[in-house]
Amino acid sequence: MVHEGIPPVPASLATESSNYRSAPGSSLVGWDPEKAQVIVSGWVFGVNGASRVDDPGQTPVLILKLPDWYRNILHAPRGNYLVYVKPADNNFQDQIYRYDISTKTITLLTDGKSRNRYPIFSNSGNLLAYSSIRRNGQDMDIYVVDPLDPKSTRMIAQLEGEDWAVFDWSPDDRKVILSDFKSQNESYLWVLDIESGRRTLLTLPGMREKIFNGSYAYFRKDGSGIFFITDRDSEFRRLTYLDFETKHCHFLTDRIKWDIDEFVLSPDGKTLAFVSNEYGRGRLHLMDAETFKEMPVPEMPTGVVSGLKWHRRLPYLGFMFSSTKFPSDVFSINTQTGKLEKWTTARNPVKTDGFREPELIKWKSFDGRMISGFLYRPPESFTGKRPVIIDVHGGPFEQFRPYYLGEDNYFINALGIARICPNIRGSTGYGKTFVKLDDGLRRPDSIRDIGALLDWIAKEPNLDIDRVMVEGHSYGGYVALSVAEMYPARVSAVLSYNAPTDWATFIQRNTENEPDAWRRELGDERDKRIREFLLRIAPVNNAEKIEKPTFLILGEKDLMISAVETERIVEALRKRGIPVWYLLARDEGHSFRNAWTYHYTFNAEVLFIKQWLFNAVN
């Protein structure tokens, strides 16, 4: 690790913050094929693994210690093994593995070299479909394999495009729904006949604008149509039913003027469960799949519902739920009795009863458009105007949602710092027009949204406009640097974590990682006019505008960033006498995996914030 300009981190500081470093909670992997038991992933007695929970609230029984930074995990329909995805390196070359529960053996199912994603079991459980770029290193084709026989792998669809996936198998396992994802604004659904290889386009291109038809899709139980999510003829993404015979689309959630994030059809085909994204909060709904009428759902606190999974035989719907006061835990609803049960309870060393719920705030940006975010206020025991951290999410097409903040609660509840998590233009969840507002040449407009937020903070009597730090990871780190350059006198400090510092070179470094999708979002760097614009707004070319203390953190193996460019920023700040802290983790990628590195980095951040928002190092 290279660390320059960073004072020694006192051991007392690590002790002080340690209670806030809680486990991230549990995720629902699946259900036992016959019994009301769940398989979950998460931390159990200090081990990140897949575990079985026999009854709600019982102690999980570890099945498998999971590898660091696995991407997703599936429970086989027959319950005898698990399948998980794990990156082979920092270059997104994911591999798929089978873990036999009885023999405790691990078997590689893919080639060990190319990028492989999106595994999904057939209804029988005999086959696993997945996507891979093994043919030419760029186009993503579809393969199937008998997970018990890796040599049985065969391609069922040779395709053109960087992001294809199977969403569902037909009831007879003879067809699959394919998704061709182009961008957050454009995707298409096809039906593929596995035996013949014939593809049929289900979702036609829009006449005047691109259409999103993605995230989830399921065959109706009788195979007569599909349920899917689309923003066709709507600002928001609606749950929709397409009848194969009439070609007519029935829009099922017209009354909900928000995006439908996810949904799942029950195995008997009778009930749809779906989640609406309402200002970042995730609300659960149930709907009769025949009449399309909503059904009652037990009352739940404010938070985020995600990861819906039905039991294959019993009337249970499982899901994860996270709120301000606790990390993600696994819950279930018995759809016959309406009973809500909590299966897991995340370990949390710090008491959260006193944590305040975040406030939904809105402010008017430079062009009159309303921007929103969440304000986390510290406990009322902290008096006077409070310093502020503006924490910008990554993406850019992501959204901050009111999940549990984990160790970031330390800054709010132990140091008394107000935390604002904005959803600037380009964020998802607020309609397709909003997502496009930062595309291409409009990129600086998203930075101006933070400028307008600074105006809002200045008018708040309990917030201190003279003590504001802006921070972010990945795209959020780019925004943080750009804010420090566009509004140098209005921020007190900036913290940037694994941030791209030049979009033109970023796309060039990622020519093997879906460059066309990035070009649709950021602009095509091969176009002279666009390239000149990208160079003009690049933080590496504007470092002379930063006037306040800066902390730059990055992993050297991360292809999304450039250590050389970041060090140019460091040098430019040093020449002008601007305090700059620099941390380069040589063995880390886009997110830090090593626990020691991660905790050292967090405590260095605490030290930086204490020094430049409180002018003190304790």
C-alpha cells in the first residue's frame, strides 16, 4: 500500500469506530424444495457463507464458506447443490461454480478465462443456462450445461451484442426468454426455441424513442404470454402482460406512478409479487395473475424490499428487507394466512433504536428541475450548526435508497455530522426522462445539481455551509472531484474513492468491458467533438481549480481508474500547497477485498474528516 500525506492512524480511533463496522446482513438464496426452510447468504460467526435456517429466528447452519466478492448464488431446484459466480480477477472475467452440499466439493462449470454471467436453472433443474463471451471475447452468447456434467456445455444461441441474458424458461423447458440489454434506456426481449435455435422478437423498437423492456420477464403458466417490465408509452417502468396471440400489452400498474423494480410469478402461476420504487423506498405488492387485482399485504415499516423468491410448493414468498435501523434481513409472507415472519437477524454491535429516520428533501436546480435526496440528521444531543457530508452514489445510472448505512452511521451518530445522499439527474427511479438528463454533452448539468444543493444547505438553519465535504465512490468520486473543481470556494474538503478521472481514457481502458454501453451513456470518444468535450471536463485536466484538502483513494488493479492520472492530480495539488492525502492499494480492484486494507482505509477517512471538518485529530 502506498500512503502519502496521511498521518498515523491512532489505535484509539479504530477502537472508537469498531462498533459501527457491522455485518452487511443476509440475502435470500432460496427455499428448501419441500420444507419451509430457507438458504441464506451472509456472515455467520465471522464467516461469510451460505447457510440453512430451519425456522424463523433460528441460528443459521453454515453450508459453504463463500469466496470473497462472489457475485450471486443459486440453490438448485432439487436442493442438492449450490451454483455461484465469482470473478477470476479484477477484469470482470466471472466464472460459474457448482458446490455439492453432501460431498463439499467445488467444480468449475465454465472455461476459467472468459466472462460468464446470469446463470438460471430450468424448471426441471436438469439444465443451467448462462451467458458468455468465450467465442470472441466481446459478443455474449447463450450456453446451457448439465451442472452435474461440465463437459456437456453447448451453445444454444450465437448473438451480437455485449449483454444478453436468459430471464426465464418456458413451462416445458423448450424455450427461454432472452434479454438484449443496450442501455438503461433501451433493451429488447426475444423468445428462443432451444431445439431449433429460432428467435422471435417480442418487444418492438419504439417509433420515436428507445424503449426499456428488461430486468425481469416470466412466461405465463400456460405459455400463452409473458409478464415483463417496460417503460413503453410511459415515463415509468410498468408491470405488463403480453398476450402472444393478440400481441396486445396489458399495463398492470398504471395507478402506480413509480418504477416497478422487480417482480416474480409464483410457481403455480396464480400470484404476482412485485416491488415499486417510491422515492427510493421499496414497497411490496401482491397481485392476482388472472384478474390483475391487487391483494392485501401485511403492514411493513419504511425501508427497501428486494430479492423476491417463492417457495416451489408452499405458499411462502421470501424477500430481503433493509431499513435505517437494521441491515438486510430475510423475511417471508404466508400468502394464505398473511403472516409475516423474520428469518434472520443481522449482528449489530451498536444500538440503533435512537437512529433518526432519513428525511426526503427536495431542491430546485439551475434549470428549475426538482432534485431529491435523503438527509440523515445526527441525534438531537448534537447542538449548533452541524457539518455536512454530501455522499454521491455510483453509476451514474444508480439510485441512493434508504438502506442501512453500516459503518457510515459512525459519522452521523458518533461525530454528529449530517449526511445528504442526493439522487442527481441521471439517477434511476424518477422516470426515463430524468435518467437521460446527464447523457453525453449534458454531463456537467449533474454537477450543477450539487451546486444547487449547496444553495439549499446554506439556507438550512441547522446545517453549516462552511463545513461541507463532498465524497463518492466510482462515478460518485468523479462527481466529487468535479464539484470541487466547479465550486472550489464552496466545499471544505473532497474525498474521492476509485474515481475515473477522464472519460475518454476510461472507455479506452474498458474496450473489453461493454464499451458501447458506456459510449451511449458518456459519449463516443472516437468522435473528435465529443473527445474534446470529455477532455475539457476531465478532473485530471482541471486539478488546478481545486482549492480545498483532497483525499484520493484507489486500487491499482482497477481497470476503471488510472493511477497515473490520479497521481497527476496529486502532483498538481502539491505544487500549489493544497493538502492532499493519497492512498494506493496495489493488490486491490474497484472495491477493496482485504479486511485489513478496508478497515485501515475507513479509519484514514475518519481521520481526514475529523481534521478538515472539525479542525482536530483525536
